[in-house]
Amino acid sequence: MWCDTHVRPPFKVHPKRNPITVLDKRSYELSLYKDVIKVLNELKDNNVLIFSASRTLTPKIAVKLLKLFEIDHFFDDNEWGPGTK
């Protein structure tokens, strides 16, 4: 999913879906792959630093989605925006 081309804000969490499903303006459903939380927890439990990098033109949307999926706290740092990483 490319947050700068495929989805449209505003976003909201689907009230009846577990695991978390996020809906965009057009009710397009976004969800994480089933093992994402398990993998992130395993990395943190083993003191692995986690960084994200993206050339997205919409880093504010990316931040919002991480928060809505409740995974933003896993990342030690992010480098987002146009250009090389």
C-alpha cells in the first residue's frame, strides 16, 4: 500500500474488526499482514532497534496510519520523505 497514492484521508478504525482494520475516505480497508505484530514484538523482546524508511511524499499520512494500527511505539526512528535513504 502506498499511502501517498492508494488511500485517501480521513482515516478511521473500523469499530468491529479485530485485528485492527483502518478505513479510508472511500471505505477502502487497510490491514496489516497477520504476523506483523508478532514479528515486531519478537524484535523488541530481543532488543532489536527498529527503523522505518520511505520515500513517501506524505509522511504525515504514514505517521497517522502507524498510530491507527497501534504500532508506532515499536519504531525507534523513522526517515521519511522524498530522496534516497
